Amino acid sequence: MDNKPKAVLFMLISAIAFALMQTMVKLAGDIPTFEKVLFRNLVSLFVALSVIYRTKTPMFGKKENQKYLLGRSLLGLGGVVFYFYAINNLIMADAAMLNKLSPFFVTIFACIFLKEKLNKIQIPSLIIVFIGAMLIIKPEFSFEVLPAGAGLLSAICAGAAYTIVRSLKNKENPSTIVFYFSFVSVIVMIPLTIMNFQMPMGMQWVYLIGTGVFAAMGQYGLTFAYKYAPASEVSIYNYTTIIFAAIMGFLVWGELPDWLSLLGSILIIVTAVVAFIYQNKRIEE
């Protein structure tokens, strides 16, 4: 098997795993969001610890990178908290779509903080994606907009976290970054969970553990996908998470996006595909 098909296969496995993680979060029901996040990151911490142990990678990185590692971890944690809140209160497809706006925020933050230049397609892409996001969010002056706002904030936090990861390229081992994030997340979530702890009942234990297991599968699927092919060649397949999430939402809860959300999602996905094709052509040239 060539490396490109392997990469696509792992990317699809990752997309399915993240859609299943989203399903587990929602199936866990009335368990508080902080508690769900704690379970998700506890499993990831044990997985990251086993990788650190096997590869003998430094746990906490270099002294000069501590503020960046901590910033990445706190932003990443914020992204997960907002995302889980959105999952609990939105239909699956909308929560997944808003979260997948993160690459566009990486573009914005990389331009501002890393001084990367925008190419001629990125500016109109950002405008179209913003319009698409507004169609999904449907801004209004009421508390009903909070879940969609949380979905957008999850993408902003994730975009900022990924920008810091990009700045740490060649400075820290990826395993160190993953472990640091998982460790900080668990430490922060423990007191927040204790303040409003709710004992899981029956299948809720399975769903909470499943949240962490599928999240770890999704992360490792991404890792192997990018191992076998450059991100520029396979990253677009990550958007299939939205399709899998929509399927799960329909099968389990009978969810269907309204026409504005559908139109917004089409705008965002088409823009992502066009930008992806344009970027690949530039690389080939």
C-alpha cells in the first residue's frame, strides 16, 4: 500500500473516532461538562504517559518553552470545554462544523503572531467562512445563541493552541506537547469537577470512558495520517468528521440541520476544499 492511501485511511479512522467521541459526550447526558472533560483527558493522560515512558521523551519540555507549553495547554483545554458544552446543547452536525473552523483561525493567528503572509485566496476564504459560521450560529440577543457561541469559541481556542504548537515546531517533541496538555488539563479539571461532581450511573461510566478512548484514537489517527503524508495532502479528509457526526446525530437522536445551517456548512466545506486544492497547486509549482 502506498503512503498516501495509508494516510487517508488513518485520517478517516480519526474522523470516525472523533464523531464517536462526540456521540459519547452527548449520550453521557446530564453529567456536568467539566466532569466529561476530566474523563476525556484522564484517558489521554494515561495514553500520553505510556508513550513518554516507551520513548523516554522529556515530560515537561525545555525551561525556555514553559510559557508556550502552558499557554497551548490552557487554550486547548478551553477549546475542549467549549466544544463539549456545544455538543451537549447543539445538534451533532452544527457542533462539529463550528469546531472545524479552527484551521481558519490558525491562518489568522499565524498571520498576526507568526508574521506568516496571507495568499490571494485566504482573505476571501476567511470572509466566506465567517458568513457560513454566522448562518450556523444565527446571532440573536438571547441566551439561545450561547451554545453556538461556545462552538465558535472552541474553534478560536483550538486555532490559538495549534498556532502555538506550530511555533514550537523543532523546539519540542510532539509527545511532550501532548503529555503537557493532558497533565495540565487533568490538574485544572479535578477541582472544577469536585465542586459539582455527579456520580455516573450505569452506562454513563461506559460513555465517559468511551469519550477518552475515542478521543485518544482520533489523536493517534491524526498522528499516523501526518506521518504517512504531509498535512497539505490529507488534512481535507478531517472534515469528514462532520459527515460522520451528522450520521450519528440522525441515527441516535433523529437530528437534521435546518436549511441555514446546511447552507453555512456547504459554504465552509466548499471554501476549505477550494483552499486545499489551491494550496496543493502552489506546492506542486
